[in-house]
Amino acid sequence: MRTFVILFGLLISQAIGVDSGSLVTVAGAADSSFTQADRDRMIRTEVKLEEGLKTVNQRIDAVNQRIDDNLKA
């Protein structure tokens, strides 16, 4: 399970383009103003994240189905 969480975190960080050295804190984000380009970028990031999560869920469902099929056999 721990490996899955680590891999999932890596997948998400790749999907949104975050490198390991850039962490944004909530306090730091609260005092900055966003431009329209920033907002558009966040929307694109959200779409990529949702697509990535759909793909991960499909793979998990496929693995679960294979496990169920093997248990029935």
C-alpha cells in the first residue's frame, strides 16, 4: 500500500508538472494575486489531474477485475 501511495504521488506530481523543489504553502498562496494566465493554467492543470485520476481508476478497476476472475477460477 505504501508503494502505491508513493507511485500515486509521483504520478500526480508528473501530471501537474511539479518538481520536488517547489512547494507552495497555503499562507504564501493567500497573499498573492492571480493573473488570468495563472487561472487558465490552474484550470488546465485541474483537467490534466482529473484525466490522470480517471486513468488510474480504470487501471485499478482492471486489476480488481483480474483478481476477481482469478479467484473465481
